[in-house]
Amino acid sequence: MWSPQDRKYNSPPTQLSLKPSSQSLRSGNWSERKSHRLPRLPKRHSHDDMLLLAQLSLPSSPSSLNEDSLSTTSELLSSRRARRIPKLVQRINSIYSAKRGKKRLKKLSMSSIETASLRDENSESESDSDDRFKAHTQRLVHIQSMLKRAPSYRTLELELLEWQERELFEYFVVVSLRKKPSRNTYLPEVSYQFPKLDRPTKQMREAEERLKAIPQFCFPDAKDWLPVSEYSSETFSFMLTGEDGSRRFGYCRRLLPSGKGPRLPEVYCVISRLGCFGLFSKVLDEVERRRGISAALVYPFMRSLMESPFPAPGKTIKVKTFLPGAGNEVLELRRPMDSRLEHVDFECLFTCLSVRQLIRIFASLLLERRVIFVADKLSTLSSCSHAVVALLYPFSWQHTFIPVLPASMIDIVCCPTPFLVGLLSSSLPKLKELPVEEALMVNLGSDRFLRQMDDEDTLLPRKLQAALEQALERKNELISQDSDSDSDDECNTLNGLVSEVFIRFFVETVGHYSLFLTQSEKGERAFQREAFRKSVASKSIRRFLEVFMESQMFAGFIQDRELRKCRAKGLFEQRVEQYLEELPDTEQSGMNKFLRGLGNKMKFLHKKN
């Protein structure tokens, strides 16, 4: 019923519709409607603002439309969107502006939307002459042809919302090593679990299947172990994926049991549907603290924890516990307002990788290539894998993701579809023997590529890549400059800065997406792909988008926006609105013409129906 995500290559990841159905607006007699144009808008508006303005342009009588009502609406929209931009973000934006130049979007016309669907299939693209980028696009299209299952686009944020009313965790297990009969090797097995699986229901049977997979992830290096007298505890995580695409996270603390003489370590593991590494690390701290006194103190604590609800973002829950010698205690568990980064630590990336290497890995993941991390420690693999995936926000990695791959499952690296996996260094000899297809292999211990494609420096738009590199190289300077200002506290951290630097990259490349989501009379949204790409002034960004738009993560991102009943919310959407507001007047003029054309076309459809 259940299999870890690394078993999924026989049934590849989900397929998304790469080209949303074309619902281009029908053309009409434009001369009949010249008198009903919208007045020039003073500011750039998001897609939902445009829809509201278009609705205002459809009164029962065209004469009832006046500039005062539109002006009032525009002022309300502007005041609603007004947000203070933190100084740290302003400094990051200035780095991009200096590298990128002034011109960002071309002047747009309604013809770019009317003919987009025709050009999309029949016309030659601007990068047809560039065989290298054409090969990238063909590779991504080929990958999509291998993906068989129905569309299913999920993000961490959606799963957090869906399950935040559930219990804090599903179950807690202790995994120990047992010596194999007649051999000097050890086999991991569950030695304790809470709660017990008593009833033979379908849900219990599925849970039993999950429990069978957990020991391998708690001890992916079981074959390398011998009893030891000293061992520093280590924290790491893994992820299991069900056949229905749902995910469970395993948060682990490996430690040496109390005692004397050589002994084997054991792993305390919490299984939850919720991706909150920081919160569960605090829980594991308490587990280790109690385990140091007596194993019997761990289980009452976990029982109290299971009875507690999962806290909403920005909220705190209190768990009452008892500890001999200390008496009654209250453990406070708080989630930050922005749950997006609560399971991420970017510090590990800069400890293991140079900025240039990190950007090369980021570029490879954007083009959905196969990436393998190699490191000596489980905690290094776990932290770096989760951190590098977080750089893709607002997009979500849609393919195989195994932060720590058990040695017994190493053949998964022969999978033809994209993946991001982590391997312990002890598995490196076996890895080199396997017929691995094109992949980027990264040694996190030496900041070196063991294998690469040799084109990683050319995948991103050149000027934006230079901005990324400069902002990350200056990260300490940018944070210290802002340390005494009144900017947001959560922004003034390494996690906040790194997140903002990569968000700005996506704002510069796809921040105008909402302007190309059109809505039919039935309320259905459709994305105008070709018009979106060709509206960008930079040829290098257009060329990058031609490839990136064929990826699963871009298709899923757009599909999510097309199906939403309300506007997407989050930090990326905030930065997009600020970006659209800051465009120069010349670009605003082109966008105002686009908005007026859209309003006129909506009025025409209203009359015709």
C-alpha cells in the first residue's frame, strides 16, 4: 500500500498539463467600441485587480461608466496593496537593478494575446538557432512523455493547511540495530512504537507498511556499524511518499543509549504529515534530555504531545510534562508566521558549498535535472537537501526527493526521470559502478562536482546570475548593514536574506505572470504562454523561459493559479505586487494600453452574450 519515494521510479511522478487549454478572447469589431475605452491607469495592477476593473467596465449601460468610479477603485486597490518594503529587500533589489538594466517588459497589445495560441505551435521561436537551449527544451518535453499519472500538484503550504487541524504527529518509533544470525552485520528494526497498532483496519495495514520502510531510513548505513563507546547525537530527516502522492516526514535523533562499554546507537523517530523541522528538533531535544535520565520518561512525554493540536502559523501550544527532580514543566512549541522556512537552514549550504557552486546546482534543479549529493554525515545530507529545494520557492520540486537514500536502494539513481537524492560517502564506490544517466554529482565535503554536464554556468540569464552571485557574496555585509534598522526581524536573518535573493530572481523572470491569466465568462482562467514569454524585453530571459516553461514545476505553478478561486497569497505574491508598482512610466504606458484593450474586449463579449 505504501512505498518510500525512492520506489516510485517504476511508476514515475505525476504529470501535469504543460500547455493550458487555450481560451483566447474572441476578436470583434474594435471600431464599434473605441468610445468605451478605460481611462489611463496611474499604476500597474495585478491580475485580480485587472479582473475587477474589467468587471467595472461592464455596466448595464455603458454610459454609467465614469472616470471618477475608476479613479476611486484604482485608489482603493493601490492603498490595499501598499506595503512597506524592508530595507534589506531594497538593497537586494538595487543589486538586481544595477545588473539587469532599466527595461524589463515590452509594450503589450491585445494582438499578442489574440495570436498567442497560433504562434505557439506554428512559428519559429527566437532561440531555434541555439541548439543547446533547444536540446534542453526537448529533454524536458521527453521527460513529460514518461510521466503517466494524472495531474496532482501539491505544495508544502497546501499540505500544512490541510493537516494543521490534525494531531501533531502520527506515531513515534524507536529503531535499534539487531545482529544478523551467523553474520557480523546488523539489521535495523522497530523496537518500540507509540501508539500501538491494534485494530486490523485498512488504515492500520497502511501504517504497518510505512513502519516497515522506516528502519532503512533511520539506519541507511546499517551495514557499516560496529559497537562504539562514544557517539555524538545527530539529527536528520527523511520523507515517505504514498501511492496517492501524500507525504510523511520522519524527524530523527540518533544517539547512544546510556551504559558502559561499546554499544550500538538507536534512533528516536517522529512521523508526521507536517514539514516543520525546527519544531520537531525541539521535541527531539526533549526526548534526548529525558532519555539521558531514563527511557521510561520518553513515552509519557510523547503521549502528552500527541494529545496537543498542531499550532497555526505564529501561534504557540503548551505541553505540560513531569520530570523527576524538576517537577511539572511546560514546553512551549511555536511556529513562525512564515512556515515556508521553518524546516530549512541555509547556513549548511554556505558551509559546504561556494556561492558559484550553489548557483550551478540551483540552475540544474530549475531545469529538472538529476542531482546527487554525497556527504559523510546524515545531518549534512538532510539539511542541504531540504535547503536547496527551498531555494525554488514559489515553485515546488515535483519529482523524486530523498534527502538520505539507504544503501540498499541505491539503484534508484538509474531512474531516467529527474531526482534529488543524498548518499553517504560509504556508498560512493557502488555509485561509481552503476550506469547512471546524465546527472550532477556533488561532494558536499569538498565543494567539488564529481560529475557534471559542463554547461551549468550557462543555464540562467547572464545578468540575473551575476546579480544572484553578487547578492549572496555580500550576504554578511547586507545583513550587518540592516541590523540596526527598523526592517522586519524575520527578514534580517541569513534565512530571510537568502530567501529574498532567490525570490527576486523569480520576480524578475516570471513576476508578470498574473497579467497573462485571462478569465472567461464562466470564470475559468487560462494562461497565455507565448504572450507571457514574448513580453519580456531581455532576450536571455526569454530564452531561459522557453526552457523553464516546459518544466513540471512551472506547469504546476500555473495550473495552481488557474484553478484557484481566490488570489494566491504569500511572500512571493507580495514582492510581485511591489515589482509591478515600481515599473517605469514607459512600461506602465504599455501596460495601460493592454488593460484598456482587455476592458474593451470584456465589454464586447458581454454585449455579444
